[in-house]
Amino acid sequence: MVNAHRSTDNSFEDLPDRSSLATSPCDNCAVKDRDIYENTSPVKYIRYAKAPLLVLQDENDIRVPKGQAEQAVAILKQQGAEVDAHYYAGEGHGFAEIRRTIAWFDKYLKNQRDPRP
């Protein structure tokens, strides 16, 4: 997903001096290059997803805003896709609790035959 004008997988929290990030090299890139942003946004392509999706989202994730997860879930649910979403408080960007993830993989992947020849 694209948040403001940076992709959400870019992490800047470990930089010693974040003052240089106050302004982007291109403050209006998302407006000026709107076609590029729209054509490379996962939101444009999420509707083509075929695999079941498990969303585990922290309500205050600083890298992926909750609204982006909700948007992906809404698009897929509207199409009747298999989506399971859970929103947590206090987990951050990663999760210490993985039981739900293991259960999801067991449900969709365990005992599946390898499709490779």
C-alpha cells in the first residue's frame, strides 16, 4: 500500500536523525505523478487475489495504517473472497502471538498437495 507518498514497507524509525524526513524530495509526487502511484498501488490489483487472506493488524501500526488493511479487506469481502481480519492493540508492526497464523496455515495449506511437477 502507498501511504502519503512513500510505500509502507520503508522503515525510517531506526535512522538516528529523522529531521531530514520532514519534507520529502518530492512533496507533491502523489499528486504530480498520480498515474504512476495509481498503477503501482496494491489497491489496484488486490481484487485479483485468489488465495485466502488473513489480516492481522495493529490498530496503531506506524508502518501500515489500519485504514489500508480495512480497505483491502473490504475490497476482497465485496467480491466474496475468503478473508479473516483481526485488529489488535499494542502489537506494533510484528506479532508475538502466532497461534492464529498457525491455525490459518493449517486450514489452508496443511495436507495440500504440491502443485509442482
